[in-house]
Amino acid sequence: MLKIDGKRLWSSLMDMAAIGASAKGGVRRLALTQEDAAGRALFLQWCIEAGLTLSVDRVGNLFARRAGKLDSHNAVASGSHLDTQPEGGRFDGVYGVLAALEVVRTLNDHGIETEKPIEIVVWTNEEGARFTPAMLGSAAFTGAMPLDQALEARDAQGVTVADALAATSYAGARAVPGTAFDAYFEAHIEQGPVLEESGVPIGVVTGGQAIRWLDVRVCGQAAHAGTTPMPFRRDALFGTAEMAAALEAIAVDFAPQGLVTIGELLIRNSSRNTIAADLSFTVDLRHPDDARIAAMEEALRERFEAIAVRRGLSVEIGRHWVSPATPFDDACVATVARAVEALDYPHQRIVSGAGHDAIHLARYCPTAMIFIPCVDGLSHNEAEDALPEDVTRGADVLLHAMLERAGQVNAQRTGAVHAA
């Protein structure tokens, strides 16, 4: 059975992890920084060595194309991202990019020609750690976000995506939105504990859950910490604390699938001896069902408003980003399932809890994902890890799924390889 070179893939992952490596074994490669540019340059070097044709679009997405016999046909694509969280891991995103590269290297090794072309994609700013929203590059590619809006997104220092593209020389000419692929497959670590807890090395991903990002601002009244009796205070922080507790209670109401997170909190004009009067925080809501996540947001708004009124505060709740629940293409999911069954790897169906570029692609072209376990379910963490054997199995599945979709031309020649 045709398989990838697991040692070569692992070596590539470790070489990429050295770029932006952190003291605790993780990686810091924020989107369109010099570290990200260095990671991209290494990837492009490997693509040139693999004989691929390179292009870059106007939002900085990278494409590496392997010609097919029917080269005018839309490509069968695979990829992910190279940017990381500020204290990120070695596998989130980069595994999908380098697994796709390993697929191409394996096809080259065995002289396998495909009917349809194959493209490897590196999406810009998937993490959303430097520019928001997350998955910005794939959103622009699929038309989910206007190009101008994507280019005008700013980081905390006021640098725009357009500025960063110019600074790193990754402002390309390929059109945005882009031409839809024949199909898109993305391999990724699960970023959660389900597969590891089940003892299963492969997740056949059937879709992605709904996500809503909200921005909340709570305002009260600044006053002296030593002269204002507690009953007279309009304390925005204590109000926010009660809202946080109410949010956790909402998760209980929608358990086990409802998830809530407060990831950022800011007190404006803060001072040690002044009552907090102007506070902002973010809320991340997730649920596999659109109706249920809508109910979660409605419950949040009702409870936050009631807390604000009772405490003499004002509260503003705005939507920052919404991603509906997204089923993957039945045919592509079935292709992944056939690949995993042919390889005789234990597997299970799973819904993605995290956002991925594949979510945008699924609304644009046939799409599916392949998950592998990550150690202790950790991701977005410097301790993020994956086992070499799981890394290899996931890439094997990707190889056979892509090869089935792209069509193998010289089947007689490669039959001997399979038999070996």
C-alpha cells in the first residue's frame, strides 16, 4: 500500500518549528511578521525542490501547483497555515501544509501522474492573533470578506495587512476571490482530547460547529476606592464578574456541546485606587447547532442586561464575527473514509470544535478534513505535541484521499509500488 515517508515529514515539521522557536519548545510566528516570512520562504524552497509552480494572491495566500494530465482542470487542493499564536505549538496549521507537501513528494518519488492538478495552499492569518478576524486569507479567497476589508485590517500597533504584505514582499498578483478548487482536503491536529481519549488515531471530520464572537463593554462610574461606600458604587468590574459567572451558567444550560470563553479583558484608565468604570471583554460562543448557539446568545444578552440594570451599569454587546455550523461535502467525507478504511487505520467521525480555513472553503467548493490526536488535547500552547506515528497516519490518509479525487493516470506502473 502506497504510504508517505514519515521520517521525512517529521524532519520537515521540526525544521519549520525552528523558525520562531520559543524557549519552552513552542513557536511564535505571527502572521506576516519576519518570522512568518522566514517560514514561508522555507516552505517555498521545498516546493521549488519538489518541482512545483508558485504563485501568491493579493492577500498573501501562497499556492504551489503540481501539474496534472488535464492541467486546465480545477486543482485538488490541500493545505492550512504557517502563522501561530503568540505562544503557539509546532503542529497547529503547519502539519496540514507539510502533510500536503509530503503527499506531493511521495507522488514524485513513485512517478505518479494525476489527471487533475494538485495545489498546496498556505492561508494568510488563520490564527487571528495579529489581525482579526481569524481565517482572514481564506475568507478573502472565497469572497466571504471583501479584499479591501481584509487589506485594511489592523494589528494592535496600527499596521494594516496591506502594510505587512508590502513589508514581507508577499503582496501577490493572483486574483481574489480565487477560482474554486475541484476539492479541498485539510489535515490538522484535533486541538482537543476526543481522539486521544478514544484511543483512535484518525478523525473523519464531518463539519465544523457554529462560532460567535461578541464584544462586550460595561460602563459604570469612576470613584475613589477609599471614600465611596459599597452600596453607592457602580463598579464595572464587579458587574463583569457577575456576568462571567452568568456566562459559565449558560454553558451548563447548554451542556455538553455548548462552550463559552472570555479570552480578553481590558479596564480603561485603570488605577489601583479607582473604581473601574469602563471595561471591555470578549466572548467566544460555540455549539454544533445554529439554533442552539442563537439561544445561547439570546440568554447571554438577557442575563447581562438584567445584571447591568440591577447594578446601575450600562452594557453594550456587539457581534465581532459569526461563523455558522458548516457541514462538509458528503462525497469528500466519503473519500476520506474510504482512504482510512483502505489503510485499515482505526477511526471515528468527529465534528470540528475549532475554526479552520476549511470552514470557509466548505462554502465555496467540496471540502473535508482529517484529524489526528494531539497529546493531552493541548493546542494554542507551547506544550502542544503530536506523536510521529499519528502524524504519519494522517498524511497517509490525505495521500489516498487526494489521489482518489485527483485521479491516478499511470495506475499500472504504481501497482507494483503498492504490491511492494
